[in-house]
Amino acid sequence: MLFNSHVFIFLFLPAALAGFFALGAVNRKLAAAWLVAGSLFFYGWWNAVYVGLLVASFLFNYAMGISIVRARARDGGRGARRLMAFAVAVDLAVLGYFKYANFFLENLNALSGAAIDLGSIVLPLGISFFTFTQIAFLVDAWEGKAEEYSLTHYALFVTYFPHLIAGPILHHREMMPQFGVPATYRPDFDKIAAGLTIFVIGLFKKVVIADGVAAYVGPVFNAPQAGVALTFLEAWCGALAYTFQLYFDFSGYSDMAVGLSLLFGIRLPINFHSPYQAVNIIEFWRRWHMTLSRFLRDYLYFPLGGNRKGPARRYVNLMATMLLGGLWHGAGWTFVVWGGLHGAYLAVNHAWRALRVRLGHDLTRSTRLGRAAACAVTFAAVVVGWVIFRADSLDTAWAILRAMAGMNGFVVPDIWLARWGAFGQWLAGHGVVFAATPALARTGVVHWIWILLLIVWFAPNTQQIMATSRPALGIPPESAAARWQWRPAFATAALAAGMALVVLINLHRHSEFLYFQF
């Protein structure tokens, strides 16, 4: 079931809310169980077969978590560590089978000439997210950080529909206390007003902006496979269109998840915080998919040694973490290379900062021009990475990157020649080449690009606008917008209603979120 569908908005969500608060007035455990059942129904709408996998997953991990806690109390940790390692191995084996088995066999067959075939394996929606969420729980249980063990609340923690399909990746200690608070089970109309507003903002980002710019992406990324040599402008417009499609698609989902959860009185951790405003790659990963970055840092980078064993080991750990982070996004060499590229970016960024410290530079001080230049360089590096991330093969990615570097020439769309009149004729007379650009047949993408650039670089994000309602966990305290602060008033309600109307007019598209495939 999609958040951006009529059946979710007009049937599922009202029923889930009404049942939750009606039962909450009678029995909180029943209300939590209602939300678990609703979440399983929500998940089963896609494919009922995999509801059994989800249920088996949370029952297994709950049982293992309880066993780990008991073993920890009994022998001080040795047996608990073995149980934790076993449970994590089982989780990774299940994830590996569904997500990576065919990728592994394809490469094995290519190298060995064998023809091993497991047939078609359908990737269950959200398996990466609910697997990582539960691995975090197992490690927390082993470390003594998980303190509440109600089966109903644990099932809700794993299956909770706002986060189930595409995150955020939750921590047990963040969510379980909220499920136990009596106020959660009573309607809070301030939270409901803020949640609806955030949900509408997220819908608008997805349905109007992300889906609107998506039409310009396919022709460019499909061109190399069709034998079309892209020009400089075609390649850059396609790369930037995807850069903004992914941004507003994922940002929209993250907003919708936060808004939906707030309707139920529960705050999710922030997962997206204006990443294209980052002035370096380190900061980018503190702002993009923040809960995945946190998971990779806490459960992979730190256990590998982090930066505790010298600079060389730090760079190795960074590269290993990002390679696995890339592979987490998908079973393909493009994702591995993308992860490796960001690992290299992070290594260079850390090395540059270390050099500046040795030279006596104050890293806390910068000029406005310097920050603008750093932001532009970081953004360009991220765009290059997104080309590899989106491409269907490394050959396609290389073809687009070559075009972006100007290796296929600079051509201006011929339809602009007549549109620009005398100025166009002057340019043509001075050597500017006007020719057909089939991958850029719809030149309206140029307007999308400059408008969206202004938004992602200068506009406050949803959390900053909604800061007075404290909509999510982990919002930086200094991040409230100086202007455009939301208040529950007629003007803000009218604006949200107008956005909702625009969304409803365009809701027939029913496109999936890009992060569903990860």
C-alpha cells in the first residue's frame, strides 16, 4: 500500500487512527495490538505471502533478544555474545538470500562458466529496514541498552507502518518508552494538526515535485543503452533531474513517515536534514538518510575500530563501511562502486581536515564565500555519485559521466534557436552549435533545475518550519527556521489545504517511492 494512494489516505489511515484511539481509551495493549494488526495488513497489501516472513522475523528476534538478556544476567556476557552473533548471522543470511543470492550466482556463473540458477527471488519490501532495525535491537540487548520487553510493543516497534517500508531505521530505546506512555493513546489535537501538515508537505514533495521531475530522467539514463551519444547539456540535465527526483522522493517519504507517526502521538527519529546544503561529504552523510548513517557508524564503523587505530586504519574502515553501505542499497556493481566512491570522498575529506589542523587552520571558522564554494563542490561530487547510483550498468554510468565532462561536445537544443531570436542567431554566428537533443526533447527541465536548486540550497526544510511542534527525535536545537515558523492557525491550515488539493489532483500517478527497491 502506498502513502500516496487513495485507499491509504481515505480508508486505511482513518480506520487505523479511529481504532487506535477508540481502543486506547479502553485498553492500551489492545490499541497497540490494533496498530500491529493494521501494520501487518498494510504490509500484506503488497504481497500477503511475505507477512509470514515479517512475523517470523520479529518473533525470532524477540525470542533471541530475551535469551541474550537472560544469558547476560547469568554468565556476564560470554554466552550472550554467542547468542547475539548467531541471531545476527541468521538475520543477515535471510537478507542475503532474498537480496544477494542471485547477484552472487550471476557473478559466480560469469567467472566459472557454470549455470547455477535459483529461479526468480522476489525481494520482500522493507526487508533491509526491518532487518537492520532488529540487528540494532540484538546488539543493544547484548550491551544492556534494551530495557523493555513487551512482545506487543516489540512487534509494534518492528512492524510500525510509518517506518516499515523505507525507514527510518529505529532504535529500541527510542521507541519502546513512547509505546508505554499513557498519553500516546489519547488524541492530541496539536500533534494531529502538525502531523497532517507534515504529511501533506511530504505528499506534495513526492507527488508534485519528485514525480514531476521524474519524466526528464528516463530519456537520459536510457540513451546510452540505445546507442545515443549524449551531449553535455543532456547529460547534466538528466543527472540533475535525478538528483532532485531522489531528494524530494526520499525527503517526501521521510516527512510522511514523521507526519503519520505524529498523528498517533509517536515521534520518529529525523532521517533527512537538507543534505544538499552540506559543505563537505562528512556533513552530507550526517544529513542524508541519517538513521542509516548512524547504524553504519555504530554497528560497523566503530566495531571495525573507527579512528582509534591511526589514520591509515581509519581510511580502511571508512572504505569498508561505505562499500557495505553501497551494497546495502542494492545487489549490483553500480551500488558497490557508488559506495566505494563515497568511501574515497570521506577519506579525502578527513585527510584534508587533518592537513588543515596541522597547518593551524581553525575549522570552526569560514567565510560566506568559502562555504558557498564548499557547498557547490560537495553538491557536484554528490551528483556524480548519483549518476552511478541510478545507472543500470557501469557502462551506462561511464557514458553519462563522459558526456558530463564535455567529451561528446557542447550542443544547444535547436528549438532554442528560434525561441531566442536575434540572440540565438548571434550565438550561432559566433560558433555555438544548435542541434537536435533527443534526450532533452522536453526542455522544461531547465526551469525545474534552477527552481529546485534555489529550494534545496536556501529554503528551510520541513523540520525547521515545524520546529515549534517538535515533530521528530534528534532535530538539532539550532535548526528552527528564522522565518516561516508553523503555527496552528487559519492561514497555515489554508495553505496546507491548498497543497492537499494540488496533491489530490495529481494523485492518479501512483508511483512507488524510489527507496522501496532498497
